Amino acid sequence: MLYIHCPYCGELREEEEFHPKGQAHIARPLDPDACSDEEWGDYLFFRDNPRGIHHELWVHAVGCRKFFNVTRHTVTYEILETYRMGEQPTITAEHPEGRPSRDAADQASLREGVRA
Amino acid sequence: MSQLNRLARGGRIDRSRKLSFTFNGQRYQGHAGDTLASALLANGVDIVNRSFKYSRPRGIVAAGAEEPNAVVQLGKTEAAQVPNVRATQQALYEGLEARSTNGWPNVQRDLMSLIGKLGGQFMPPGFYYKTFMAPASMWMTYEKYIRKSAGLGRSPMEKDPDLYDHLHQHCDVLVIGAGPAGLAAALAAGRSGARVILADEQEEMGGSLLDSRERLDDKPADAWVAETLEALAAMDNVTLLPRTTANGYHDHHFVTLHERRTEHLADTAPVKDGRRQARSRMHRVRAGRVVLATGAHERPLVYGNNDVPGNLLAGAVSTYIRRYGVVPGRKLVLSTSNDHAYRAALDWVEAGREVVAIADARANPDGELVEQARALGIRILPGSAVIEAKGESRVNAARVAKIDPDGFRVAGSAETLACDTIASSGGYSPVIHLASHTGGRPTWNDDILGFVPTLVKGVSAAGGAQGVYATGRVLADGVAAGARAAEEVGFAAAEVRLPQVAERRDGAAVALYQVPHEKPTLRAPKQFVDLQNDVTAAGIELATREGFESIEHVKRYTAMGFGTDQGKLGNINGMAIAARCLGRPIPEVGTTVFRPNYTPVTFGAIVGRHCRDLFDPERYTAMHQWHVEHGAEFEDVGQWKRPWYFPRKVDGKTETMHEAVARECRAVREAVGILDASTLGKIDIQGPDAREFLGRVYTNKWAKLAPGRVRYGLMCKDDGMVFDDGTTSCLGENHFLMTTTTGGAATVLEWLELWHQTEWPELEVYFNSVTDHWATMTITGPEARKLLAEVTDMDLDRESFKFMDWREGVVAGVPARVFRISFTGELAFEINVQANYALHVWETLFAHGEKYGLTPYGTETMHVLRAEKGFIIAGQDTDGSVTPEDLGMHWCVGYDKPFSWIGQRALSRPDTKRSDRKQLVGLRPKDPKVVLEEGAQIVFDPQHAIPMPMVGHVTSSYYSPTLDSGFALAVVKGGQQKMGESVYLPMADGQVHEAEIVSPIFVDPKGERQNV
């Protein structure tokens, strides 16, 4: 059972309180009607399935009901960071140790809730 | 019977407290502090079981969790039966009753042993599958007898009288195992101020120190244990959990600890102050850091007939002598590959019994313990091993010979030594089970000749668990691990003084697993690897010859490592043998994966209080008690209990469901019925952008819905498939009340939040579930208006309170929202009141309703009535592959809405445009008495060769009292263009029903009745 830090509640809570909602950062095309069938099909049906670092969308379903993002390692199940909607991950497949940031203070606030 | 193997003194038992117990009906005596196993050995009981496959007599081998043979059935009464208890882990109590799990008719005289003797050569791995495979229909018959003779214990047939608790715990440092490493780790972590839990599976904490020959600070080892436990108990931040097994190590340091609180007292928990005590507690621990101090298991050597009672692990011999004051025989032969096992011989001599010889596989054994043995005059045979045990129900001799382990051959002629006990040791395997649970593949370490755990972040191993065996180093390792763990979670390490332990000079061990025999393995006397599953070295060799190269396949083919011991004793030997047969090194062959649970856990402990009435929460409406009192039968819808139908007693006979539903349907169509619809999901939606939001999540238009009006809406996923439906009412310009299906309430709320929070956060809109706040009662039927008029002064005129209007008013003296919507096709009013007033309103309606024939109806009647009108139920008539167009609900699709609403784009995909999609239609069976089966498959041509092309299925089907006929809703390929055509439904019993495709609206197609 995972132990997940809700970036809105600011607490580590049991997985039972959360629902997973699939891959994060899948934006709905702003003009769906302008999409080709293939583009629309990609948006609807195709998802990454990496071995390693993965960004996921979760919801604190029986807590604050907020959606947020989780960077999780799919082999070790380690949660590397959680971050709010609209924010970007600091830890990615390209930067597994954390992305260099121009603003250290900004970096620190982004990494709130990170348990490594 | 006297305790002939009990020593006059020594051990940790209380000789002043005698306990009597029975084993297989025979009465024996033991002492407080005994385990069932030590008490059986004290009484000279050799045979404790019959083996699984060959029915060979088996005795006690080990002293702990790794015991493969002494697996017993416990319990005085039927309700108290517990299967698969390891006698080595069961504390003795007064009146304990145990029996062997195997053996038919009994363990002493077993019919199946004949097979073991005569047919032994003919029972290779896969024997049962190969022999009893054909005909397949007979397997059940075979299995019954195989099970009876094999036996694996049995479950109780009566209700468990015991209670089990779950505790949720947090700690900074969890230390698993309270041997020297675990005690030292707990001490170090505890002194730092960290919150510590120390769990140990045994009756007493102390682990190997409880039977150690070593002295700590020049005192017996158990004195240090007592001091340390006292120090730990005095710390408020340390919780000691004895008799507690860490069974599973799950993600993110979530560990389940099974604490057995009463199993050492009786077979059911005692009653104290009128309350039954909890038999066990499952601690669900979330730990900051975990220290695995789980120690190591000794490996037996694999030699001929090594399963005959009297063959024990060397360490177990020491444990029984030093901890329990029991010496399990008279004349001992020890076969070893290492120094440590010499303890058994030294302890044996000190117990006053004879050590015949020590066969040491090493050419020049020279460690300290070896010298002590020499000094005692014990005969040591270097370069030798026991190659075969002699005896049937008890060892009577050992055949010892010089061996060449590298060449895997016997290097000299064998000498037969008379003895009744053979102790063996092939070294130690760290207990890596819990580390395996976290996914780490163990790695082979040649220095210790064993697998060491691969650890995930936040967990460390200390002492024997990582192959550190010398007591002084184990203690230091434990302190370091405990201090480091505490430091990692923010506690400053404190000084811990370690006791002085003399460093013992040990000679190097040699790698020895299977001992060679004069005959090749396949013809040698059976050399057992896994005693519980009767897996032999020959079986593993055969498996590799048959092409099983992966150790995981060898395991499954031979059944090695299955059962209650999960390979604790035999797995490494098995892998070493597979490696030898495959000509590959052990690390390359690898090990199988250990999974939870470490030892068997009773189901009661797993479910805790979540059983019977508390298995799943039940949700009741405000009128539930009324339904109960009026004889309702209930249906589970999600967690809700909904009235299914209300059978009446007519002439002393209770109506069948069919009769009740027919009566309820007629009441609605001809007079007035009432339904408790409180369970429908209700979501309050507010905000300046609420209307815009509704337009994006519903398929139809919401821009112009005025306050006081209600509209039906369909909700799709972005793939264009319907997933929920319901009505939404405009309460004010920025305020709406959405209803959902009963089962979909939580899902829909989450769906709305998903889109708002992730895609359209710029919209100002708020959602809140109000399902429980409002109770809903629907009165419906031609008399509904007259009834409602009696209890309200609201204007109910059909022109001013139109169909699909809602009004606020007072009903039965209570503030209410009344919605003129209909799910039955009849005139209907849905009355919503605050849930606390609902029963009053409901009863007031009945007080006035009798003269109109007011009839309560349940979900079954609701289903019939709505299906007669062709109203769908999302999730029953749809299944995630049905578009609004497939449902024929084009009228509910806003094709020209400005925002591309969820699902719109998908409706123009080529697949959703196909004309042969499965479409919703009505079905009218040719024989009106037939009620089609829901789920029945539909074909166009019943003469078609099997497999027939299946073109759809029945989604809803009922008998209609109004039509006096069966009728159904179904999805059929291209069905909307096939009105009037026949389809066929071939049933499992060979019947084929014919039905006509018709409109899904069976009653009142023009919709006039709801508008009277």
C-alpha cells in the first residue's frame, strides 16, 4: 500500500484515501474538431507505459478531493515527488536526480512533499 | 508416560508447572515454557506425521518457523480447529489437543506408506498429473482420495468464536527480530529517542542468545537479554511485541505484524470480565525505517533417507537441549560443513549422552569448537559426511564415508555407525523473505555461502539476516543499523555500550549441499530436499533432465518450496542441486521469490472486525425502518439497501415476487404508487460558470434552462460512450441540482471535479454531494396529483406546474422541493425533503393515500415500468460501448453547441459512425409467455453453423402486467433499421426463442399519460 503525500493537505496519507487516474499531463486538445481522427485517437487511447519514472494523476478522493500529480518509479514504486495541478515535475526520466532550476527558492517550493 | 528425554536441569522451562496435553489422542506431560515440539521430543515421540506424497514417517527436524514435518491440527472443539500449526512454534498449554494432519488411518500404521515403499520409484515429479490425468472427468474422484490420504489439515466447520483486531500504527524505526542484532538495534534506536517497535515471532525475545554457549560481559547470554529487555521496556518510546510475526513487507515500509495474544493460553481466547479477549492483533505499521534482524536458518545436508525420524538440524539439537532441557536421543552422529554446528555435539555430551562421531566435510577442521570437541575425546572424521541414514521409524545407524565434494563422489568405503540421532548442518541461509517481499532479488555471497538480501531505500539488514554470524559482530552490526535508521529519520544517535564477547576462532566452512552417495542420485536411497512436499534430489535432477531450466519452473514442477514452510529449509539446497545438474553456478540459477506471508496467518486475523455485519458499510434511507416494518425484500445497490418489492400476505400466503410486482405495476398504472428514490445521487452545483460547465459535461444544451425547470441529460466519456444519466434542475441562475444513478453518484462527482480541476480551472463552479441531505419520494400514477393536493397548498395545476417543472413549497408541513418528472411514464411528483423529516412526510402521504390505493413499490417494479417506456438504466442497458446515437437518443445531443462537449468529437470517428453498431431496440418474444434471459445472445440466422455470428444481446427483460407479455430491451447490430424483423435467441438448454424487433417504447408511445 502506497504512502502518498497530498500536496494540498500537506500530509502523507494511506493509499486507501486516493484513486489513481492514469497518466498525468494529458491535455485535452483545445479544439477537438480540428484534430484528425488519428490525433484524437492518440489523445483518447494511447498512454506511456515506462519502466522507470512515470508521472501520474491521482485524486485525494476521500480527503480534500483535489487532483494532483505523482512522480512514481514503476519498478521500485518509490514516489519521488508529488505536485499540484498546473505544476511541472522536477524529477523526470531525463533528470532522475531533479531538474536544474534557475530559482532555488522556486525549486524548494516545488519539492515540498517530496519523500525520497 | 514419563518424559524420558527430559534433562534433570537446564533449559528455560518451569519444571514446577506440569502441563498435560494430548497428541493423536494419547496423553502426555510437558512443562510451562515448552513448545508442543519440545514436549513431544521430551516424551520420545518420534513420528509426528506422514509425508505428503510417499507417506513416509516423519519426525521433528527443526525448532522454529522452518519446521516442515511437525505441522499439526489444533483444537478441542469443532469451532476451535486450526490447521497447519507448526508444533515448534506452538507454546504448550494445559489441555492442548493436537493431531497429525497427515496419515490415514493413523500416523503409526499408514496405508499409503505402501505406495511410498513399493511405488517410490514410480512417483516422479508430476506423478499425480501424469497418472490421474485421464479421463479428465475422473479427476474429481481421484482428487478426493488423494486429498484424504495426503491431507493438509482442515478448516473448522463451525463459526469462529474468536475476535481479531486491527491496529494502525506508526513508528520511526521498526525492528523485526529480537535476537542479538534486533535487541541491539532497538536499543540504539530507542536511546536516540525515536519511536521504535520491536517485533519477534517467538514466545520469548532473545533469539539465538537463548541457547547460546557464549558469554556476554562474562555472564550467560540470556542475562544480557533480560537486562536489555528491561531497559527497552523502561523506554516510553519503545513498544515490544513478542509472539508477533512480521508476515508481509509491502510498499513504502508498510509492514503487517501478526501478534498472537492468546494462542499460548488456549485454543480459543479467554473471557475476562465477561468479554472475550482478542485472539490476535494485526498491526498495520507504517514505519519510517525498518531494520531486518531476522537471523538465519540452518541448512540441513541432503543425504540418503535423511527424512527418517531422528534426523535433525544441528542447531535444533542445541536449542532443544539448552532452551528446553530436552535431548532428543541417546547416540548422536553429527555431519557438518562448518564449525558452528559443533555446538550440538558439545551440548549433547554435556547433557550426558554419547556422541558417536562427527563427520566433518572439511579435510582439516581446526577451529576453537573443533578443538573443544577433540578435547572431550569425540571422534572426528575429517573429509567425511553421513551419506545415508538407516532405520525406518527411527534412525538406527548412519553410514559415513569420505567424500570428494568437488568431484561429487564418495571417496572411500562407508562405515556404519550405530546411533539413533543424526544432526546435520550445511551452513546458514540469511532469512531474506521480508526483503524479497519488497521486490529486491537476493544476491549470492560466496563468503557466507548464502543469498543476502537486496534492500530498497529505507530498510537495512543486521546480523544473521545479512550473513554476519559471530555474536560480537552481530551486536555491533545491530547497534549500527539501529542508530543509522534513527539518524535517517532525524534522531541523534546516542551512546550504546556493547557487552564484551570473546571473539571465537572459526575455521572456514566448505560448500556442501547434497552429499554424494555410492549410487547415482536417481538410484540412491531418497535424498530429501523439501521434506514437506516430498521433493528429492532425484526429482530435481529429473526435472532438469526434462528440460526445466529456470528455477521458477523447477519449483512449480517439483512443488519445491510450496506449503507452510515456503522453502525455508530446503530451497537453497534445491537450487544448489539444480545448479549442479545444469552445470551452472548457483548465482546464475538464482533463487525463487518469497512472497507474503512469512508463516501462515489465520483468516480471522486478516479480516479483523471487517466481517459479518461489518464486512461492508450498509447505507439506509430515512424511510428504511418503515420498509422493514412493511415486509420489504431488499436489494443491494452499491452499498445501499433499497426495497426490491413489498410482498403482501394474501390469505395467509406471502406473494411471490412475480405476484407482488404485477400488483405494484397495476397500482401505478391505474391508481398511485410510491417509491423511495432517496438513493439517487444528488450533486449541488453552484457558481457563475455552473451553466457553462453543465453544457460541457452533458451531451445536450443547458444555456436556456430557466430557474424552475428540469432537464434530462446524458453524460459521455470523451470516447463518446454513455456512462451516466439523470435530471438536472435549475434552482437559480447560478445554482443547479444534478441527479445521478444510485451506483454512479461518487463516480460522477469525481468526474466533474476531474474536468474542473484539470482542464477548466478557469471556470468558477463548485460541486457538493447532497445525496444524504435530501430524501426523495416519488408518487406516481393517475391519482398522484389528488393525493399530493391533500398534503400541500402548492399550486399543482397542470398548466402552471408543468411536466419538467420543479417548485418549492410545503408538503405535510415540511419545506420541500417537488419535481414533476417521471420515470414511469405516469403522472409523477418527486418530493424532496430534508432527510430528517422524510419519514413523517412518507407516513403523512400514507395517511391520506389509502383511499387512492397508494401502494409502495420497489426497484423491481420501477425497472418494469421504466423499461415499458424505453427509459434506459446507465450501466444496465449501456456498457461503456454505447453512444447516445446507439440509444436512439439523438434528441438528447446538442450537435451545434459552441463548446466541443465531452464526447462530441468521438461521435464523428469512423467507428462511431458505423451503421452496423449495436443499437438499442425493443424485443417482443413471439411467445408472450417467454421472458427472455438478460444477457442472452442474439443471432439473425438460427440455422447458421456453430459458431453463429452473435449480433447483440438482451440488456433488460421482464414480464409486463400491462401488456400481459414478456418484453425486453436489447442491443442489436443495425437494429434501428430492422423494425419488424425477427431475431433468434439460442439458449443453453437447446431452446431457440424467436422475437420481433420493435420500438423500445412499449407503453404510451406518445407520452400522454405523464401529462394528465
